[in-house]
Amino acid sequence: MSPSFWQILIVAAIVLVIFGPKRIPEIGKSLGKAIRGFKSGISTDDEIDVTTTAEKKEQINNDKKS
């Protein structure tokens, strides 16, 4: 069941009364930044740099042999 036009209008009016017209754009900007940060955090976690890890293991093994 989707909300009707009047229900959306009433909710928007209540939000406008509670937060005020100056505060709503700030909330939108902060929400957008949070979503962008979340998306970038997810995409960078998928990439793992294994070359430095392999080089460190190799260096540790060489130091143990010496």
C-alpha cells in the first residue's frame, strides 16, 4: 500500500514545522555526506593490497633465516 499525496503532504508539513525551513537543507546535506562516506567505505574495503603483505612476510622470513 503506497502513501497517498495527502499523507505525504501532511508528513512534509509536520517535518517543516518541527525542524524549520533553515534546518532542512542542512539535514539533507549531512545525510548525503553520510551516504557518500558509507559507499566509499564499502568500495575501499573490497580492495586489499596483498603486495605489501607478501613483501613483509618475505622480509620476516629472510630475517629469521639470517
